Amino acid sequence: MTDQGTQSLAFAIADWLQSKQVASIDATKREQAAKLISEAFDVDTSSATDRATYAKGSPGLKAIFDVFLKAQKKMAPSDEAGQTNSEKKGSDVSTASVTISEEDRSKAEDLKNQGNKAMTAKDYGAALKSYTQAIEINGNSPVYYSNRAAAYSQIGQHDEAIADAKKAAELDPKFGKAYSRLGHALFASGQYEEALAAYEKGYEVDPSNKLMKSGIDASKAKLAQSSKDGAMTSAATDDLSAGADASAGAGANMGGGGMPDLGSLLNNPMLSSMASQMMQNGGLEQLMNNPMLRQMADQFGGGGGQMPDLNAMMNNPQLRHADIGLIGLAVMGQNLILNMNDKGYTVAAYNRTTSKVDSFLENEAKGTKVVGAHSIQEFVSLLKRPRKIILLVKAGPAVDAFIQQLEPYLEKGDIIIDGGNSHFPDSDRRTKELESKGLLFVGSGVSGGEEGARHGPSLMPGGSADAWPAIKEIFQKTAAQSDGEPCCDWVGDGGAGHYVKMVHNGIEYGDMQLIAEAYAILKIGLGMDEQEISDIFAEWNKGVLDSFLIEITRDILAYKDTDGKPMLPKILDSAGQKGTGKWTAINALDLGQPVTLVTEAVFARCLSSLKAERERASKILSGPKIKPFEGDKQQFIKDLEQSLYASKIVSYAQGFMLMREAAKEYNWRLNNPSIALMWRGGCIIRSVFLKDITSAFRKNPELENLLFDDFFKEAIQKADEGWRRVVAQAVLWGIPTPATSSALAFYDGVRSAVLPANLLQAQRDYFGAHTFRVLPGQESDRLPDGQDIHVNWTGRGGNVSASTYSA
């Protein structure tokens, strides 16, 4: 049996173990067995590429075995355990000019095996690292380059995959797998002529390899721009009818009602291929038990034991009934599905581990209209056109991998929606890539956590503008509602949706740090316990600070462990982060915007992670000792409330400054009133004063700075004295307040008509001849207005400037 045949059989067994045909067997044991087989034979039943490679034309394991049993008496067993030429050639190739020790060869093989395991676990980054290390030890192995090409293909880096596959073929021109992986990478990148040439070369090397033949056929089909789905189904139906007519009266081959038996039908390659696809997608049993399908079978000529018109049946729009599909059944995905179901939509669900689909349908989604799928193909087949597919998977390569798996089954105008925490440049890239293929992409921020997903999140969609009319109703009904308005609207083109979500998360970092600093002042400075502080936060939540984060802080402070003591003091003071706050800070630096509060909040988390170092420093470095507060305690608590409020206003002002600059830089038309409205409900930073932000931007859509609005200008003025008293007292106590202090410093900086930056620029000109410009009113013949000026400060530096002044 060829390598292709072995892997096809392994694929069929693993696929069968995960199917409904063996549902009576323990699901965990089946999953473990399927995983072991997939790992041993390097196949992946969740991969669209592997399914097209190893299952195309296969009627499925049970049908194969039925035919084998019938044929067993007529066929002698044969030994099919040999290797293909491709395997023999590719397994051990080295050049005479380089000698590799057995120890190094063994190390390289171990690294290759680690890479193979990582591929099975879909950890493509680890696989790439292992294959690369193997190549560094033994750069003469075509297998290592071929395997790395496969890893690159999985994450959509097709240029790198092409280069590695070409290198593998160069090292061993008789290594068939190099050509198949070269063909795959070329095909995936749209280079169909080159893919055809690669597959044809591979077919010359290994004519028994069915993968080469299917690759040739697929490439030719792409070049001919043929419609594979409709043509195949129609042809299979025609061939079946002809076969049934030709078999009339044959007796032995006919079943009841004049239908041919399984063995005869499997001899028809077109029907076999169509049946294989139906069996692969796990939906055959469901379809045949569907009363609507039985009624349709009669309608299309399937009554009285006659064969129905399958082409008419499968294209009936009633079979495509799901309004939207979602991939990724972690808690967020499950809750968002249930939310959309509650709003009256039929949702199709899919997960890479298909047992999660079954568990979800049998438990959380039991009794709903949610439908499940066991393959990408089946999942897509359940959706109404234009298909709308939400991805709620880990940001990064996983998103690209699922897009790649979906693409072969989608049509022009279908929509892929990434609802994860993707970085906005990735969403911008995906929008362009998919639009070039006739597909639409939406990168949507989703905020609100598990609770928001279940009952109404804040949704921030952006990307292909043509997608918005198709998803607007579902999104706005699913989103949180605030004063009768949905917390969802179209944000802008490209990566705008995920950009706004990134800024949202940056503001979230700032809000959380500000609250933590207020807690520290109350706890350390005023010596209050957790319950007392909880009561203060409860009062604050009734006024201008009314918000989700203040509310949950109140609850956290009041929470008691099983021993009756507060939980909070038992938690390690080292905060984690996923990177979205850092993205905001980096982007602010890139765009030259002083988003100081978010940046300080990120650095505060970084400092918190240095726990051991801080503990050592506490014994080495000295500072002020905390003395009992002698002032008006209640007034100071009111000052602290005003300080927190003013600092939050600055945080949002900085966020909107950054988005204003981003709109200019990236050519977006961001709608500030709508953005503020989106954040009013459903999201982590939702608060009562977002209504005031919405009002400010509705009153003046071109508002230069939120601090310039009359409402917020007056709010800051009212808070000013207390804000300064709090920062000053924190400094005297030695309590770090980086976010609160930076907010005040920004406020003082932005209201200063003159800053000491003239000295900075003079220093730059002194040591680097970077030039400066003169203040209006200070012009002279020596210092002309509007020109870049360099002064020879020492008389020895010369008069040549280093570069054009830039500020």
C-alpha cells in the first residue's frame, strides 16, 4: 500500500472514530484513539487540506469494509507494506561534501519528531522552531524542509512554504512529497499554473500517488474556472440514473424497488465521490432522518422506491437554514450563540474538537434552534447565503488557519467575521486579502466578557463596508441596549473595528489602575479595611463614578473566603496582561500622541510582576513612614472621589485624541458619538458618564479635545483642588500613583501655553545640530521666521546642521 493509501486509511479510521456512527462508545476513549492514530500517521481530520487529500473519493470506512468483505473470497491477500519511491528517496539524503555524525543525525531526527508532534497538536510555531533546528543540524534532509513547508502552509505563510518545498525537491528530485507540498503552497497562494506544473512533476516521480493526481485535477479545474460543486453533483446524478437503467433486470445487483445495491453503486466514481462528501460532513444520518427531506424526496421524484433528483434536493434553499455560523465553542462562543438564539436567529456551531459540538448541543443549547456541524464543509452547507461566519478563536495564526480552511467552500459576497482580540494591522491585511478574492471580512471588537456575550455585548465592527448591511440587524439585536439604542454601529474600513477595541482595552487598563491606586490610598494611607472600602465604592457607584468596574470592585472588596476573611489580601500582587494595553501604548508612541495614562498603567503591571525584586528593595531602599491621617477624613475621601473622576475624564480624552489621529493616519472616518455610544453598555468600561461623552460629540462632532467641552471643563474645575490634594498626599505617604499623577501632569501640560521644550530643542541643536525654530515675535535677520536654524553654540561646532528640524 502506498504512503497515500496508508494515510487515507488512517484518516478514515480517525474520522470514523469521531463520527456519530460509534456514538455509543465512550467519547473520551474515541477522542484519545483518534488522536493517537492521527499523530502516528500525520493526518488531521479537522484540516480541510487533509480531508481533500485523504478522503476525496472515499465512501467512508464502513462502506469500504463492507465491499472488502464481499470481495474477500475472490481476492488473495497481498503484502502492501512496502514504502513508496517517494518515501525511500526522501527519508535519508545527504551530500558527499558534508559529513554528519550519527549523534547529530539522531538529534536532528528527534527535533523532526518533536516538530511532527507539534503539528499534530496544531502548535505550528513550535513545529517551525523544531524543524528549523533540525535543518540547522542537518541541512541536507529534504524531509525537514518538506515538513517545515507544511508548517508554513498551515499558518498561511505560503512564500516560505514554496521556498522550503523547492529546497526539498532540489535536495532530492525524486522525493514526491516535496512536489505535493510545493503544489499545495502554490495552489493556496493562487498560482494555479505553477501548482499544476509542480503536481505534474510529482506525478512523474510517483505515479501511484493519488494526491498528485487530485492536485492536477484541482489545478486544472481552477484554471478552467469550472464550478466544482454543482457540476459534480449533477454529473453524479446523471451517472447514477444511467447506471440504474443499465442495471435493470440484472437481478443479482438490484435491491428492492429496482435500486442497485451498495457494491454496484460504489463502482460509480462520481457517486462515490458525492457520497464520500456527504459521509465526511457527518450530516448523512441527520439528513436521512429529517422528515422535511423525506417530504422533499417525494416532491422531487423519490417516492415508490425510485431515486430522487439529488441535485434538486441538495440545492433546495430550505436545507440552508442557519442565519449565521460561529466557530469556537469556548465560553464566549457558546454564550454569544445562545444570545443570538434568544434574539430569534438560527445559529450553526462548529468547533475543531467536534465532541464539544455534541456536548454543547446536548447541554447548554438543548431545546434551542442551534444546529451543529462536524466538519467545515458541513458547517458552511448549513448557512443561508450570503454566508455569515463568526470566528471566536485565539488571535493570530489560528484565525488565518480557519480562514484558509473556510475559503474553498465560500462564494463571492460571503462574510468572515473575526470576533477575537486581533491586532488591527492583521484585520486590515485580512480585509484586503479576502476582498481580492471576492469575499468580505469584518474585524469586530467584542467587549463585555462572558456575561456580556450571553446577554448583550458591546460590538465594534469594521472592515469591508459592503458586509455591514448583511450583518447589521443581527449585530444590533445581539448587542447590549442603552436607552433603547444598540451598543453597536459600523466603525470604519480595514482594521478600524479592532483598533477601536484596542483603544477600549487601553482605557480599561487605565481605569483599572486608577481604581487600584484609590484602593491603595484608602487601605495604606487611611488604614481602612476591605469592608469599609467596599462601602465607599458602593457610595461612589451611586454618583458620577457609576460604572461596571466600580461595581465589581465593591463586590470584590466585600467577598469573604471560606474562613470568613476577605479574599483580596490573599491574592498575589502581580498583575498579568494579554498585550492589548501595550498595543495601545505602542501605537500612541508611533502616532506621537501623549496617551500617558494607559502607558503608565501598562508599566505599573510590568512593575507588579517584579515581586521578588520589590521584596528585596523594600528591605534596602528607604522612604517616608505612613503616619495616621490628621486631616478631615471624610473630606479627603470626597477629594479622592473627585480625583478618580477627573483622572478618568483625562483617560477618555487621551483615548479619543488617539483615535482622532489614527483616523487621519489610516484614512478612516471614525464616528466618535457612535463609539461613545457603543461603550455605554455591555462592555467592561461602561459607565454613566459615557452618556456625557456621547452628548459632547453629538453636540460637536469635530470636538478637538474632550476637555474643551463645557460639561467636562466644569467637571475638571470642580475636581481640581481635591485632585491636587490627593496626589500631593500620596507623594508624602510614598504611595505610588503613576496613573493618577500622570493624568494630572497631562492636564497641566495640555493647559500650558508655554512648556520647557525650548530647552530640550536647544540641547538637541547643541549636541546634534538638529536645528530649532524661533518663537513668533522673536524673529530677526539672524533668526528668520519659519526656517530651521542652527547655532554654533561653542564657536567650535561649525555651521552645518545634522538634519531638518522635526517636532
